[in-house]
Amino acid sequence: MSPLRLLPLPLALAAALLSGPSAGSAAARTAPEPARTTPTPELTRLYTPAANPDASRHVLDLRREGRRADAAKILAMVRTPHAVWYGDQTPADIERDTRAVVSDAEDDLAVPVLALYNIPGRDCSNYSGGGASTTAEYKAWIDAVARGIGGREALVVLEPDALALLPADCGQDDAAGTRTAARYTEVNYAVDTLEPLARTKVYLDTGHPAWHSVNSIVPRLVKGGVARATGFYTNASNYQTDDANAWYGKLISACLAHVAAGGDPAGCPAQSAPRATALAWIQDNVPDPSGMKHFVTDSSRNGRGPWTPPAGKYTDAQDWCNPPGRGLGARPTLSTGDPLHDARLWIKTPGESDGLCLRGTAGPQDPERGTVDPKAGEWFREQALELVHLAVPPIDTP
């Protein structure tokens, strides 16, 4: 008996509705396929993977409650293209899973976004801690990803927080900086393994514009091998506005070009500098923009911009962690109108929790919500409804 038939019929129906365009065929596809005999067409849209299974239960429950408009909005959200996250799988599993997704995306004439999240010491061992145990283990995992992608198209968002949150930043390194050095080795290995694939583009982590200054993150990108990558990304899983992200991206790209020509990153304008001053600096210091690095941004939850915590209320407000009153941002696209800005993406899967947010309190409840937030990556019904109700622009439903 098919496993799908073991589900109650309404749940099976919802699961089918929430799946990606050809997700069923992708799940069954585990062996390499023969190469195409015809030229590969240009892919101009982004891939929609199967949704979080708990989203289907959420949709069904809303329908049972007579909340069909809310159900339609959640359905529209999860049917919007978003990244596929990978981390903690064995090499055999990750090779099989990535091959299935990139093959399915190719059949759909769409570009898949793969968020690779398996670096040792991931998230400073906090809410999203985990990842490979050693550098050797990580290299084997990246090798398996490369085999899974093969010659098919993929856009790789490489290791969120890997460069913006180094082991040295969270007290997890020794005096010699051994773990931070290993982090750079791991990121460089991933770049050198994945970027040379025929149709893969790799982007490196910058955090977001309210975190590192331009002249702080640029040296990290250089050490991480950005010169050999397609570029970088910003705002993954965060809430900064599209304008702030695009400006940050342009400044980083200009500073990287300046450094590549022998300049000092300390002289690059920060994102807080007056824009007219920064533009004049770019004109003077980057006369040839053709070599500037490209970037992508995350607009999954930034429709209302970042959350401003109540003044003096928390010792650690965790403004990045399931903040209240946020909305979906602009829909993903490969056409941003900016030649440096390759794509606006939904990197973070909207509707999935950031973790158990305590905001400096004893918990276990999130004091902003009065509930215990789901663990990182689990479906968060309250937040999912907030995101669709407060989306900017509004989310379209049939």
C-alpha cells in the first residue's frame, strides 16, 4: 500500500496541493539520469519545492474551522518559490536528495535555490546548532552535494551565518584561532568544489545590513573565497528592508572591487554613510564596474521591515527571533532591475520558527507572544498567519 494512502483522505489531498510542481516524481528519482540530448533552455523562474508537511495540516484545520480565506493565504505562501534547506544528512542522503530536487527543477524549467547549512559549529551551537563534526566530514558532505547537482542548474546559498558569525565571535575558539581558521578552510573548499560545476552559482554569507559594517564583512568574504564565487547574499532569515539590502549589497560589491585592485577595506564607506558621499566614493574608486561581484537578497519576511523592541523591556530582545507583527516581503524574482542584484529570494521558509525565543527571560514562554515558540525549523501557525495577513505587497489568492 502506498504511504500516501495511509493518510486520512483530506490530509492526503492537502499534501498533494502543497507539493511542488512535480515533487512526487522528484521523491522517487534517486539514480542519475542520462544527459539531455537537446540544448538546455534558459531558466527564467524560480523553483517551488514541496511544502513543510505541517503546513498541510494547518491548511486543513483552517478549512475545518471555516477560515477558508486564511487557508488560501497559507496555501499561496507555501506555493511561492523558496529555498530548499539541507543540513545534517549523510553524504548518501544529501547526494540523493539534491539530485532529486535539481532534476525536478530542471523538468519544471525552474532554478532551484539550495541553502546548505552543515558547517561545523553551525549557529555557534545555539538554536540551529548542529552540522558536521569535523572539516573532513564537511568536505565529504560537500563532495556529495556536488555529485547530486552534477551538470544541472542550481543557485547555492552557502552556509548562513558561516562568515557573519565565526567561532571567534561567540567564544568558541582557542587563542590560536584554530576553529575560525578551519571555518575559512571549509567555506573555501565548498566554493572550490561547487562553483566550478557547469551551471552552479555560489553566494557567500554577509549577515545583514544591521549587523556587520561593510569594512567588517568584506575581509571575511575575501578570506572565504568570494573572488572565486559568483558573489554573496544578505538578509538570510532576517527582516531588513529591500532598500537597505540592495544598498548594502552595492557597497559590499564596490568595496570588494576596491580591495581586488589593491585598496584597503578600511576606506570603504559604511552603509550608514550619506548615499551621495558613498556614490562619489564608488565613482572615484571603482571606475570599472564590470568586475563587481553580484549578490542575492532574502525578502521572505521583510514586508514590514525589522522589529523595534520596546525600549528597556528586555535584557536581550532577540529582534531576529520570531519577532511579532512581521509580514511577507516582495515575491521572489530573477529580474530585479539591477545588474548586480541577481535575484530576490525567499531564503528563509516563511512559516517556520526561528527557535525558542526567551528574550533574556527565564521562559519557557516567549514574552512577546505568551506562548512557547516551536523549535527552529518547525511550523509556527501563529507566525504564519501574521506573515500572510501583514504581507507587503498583499499576498494574492484565487
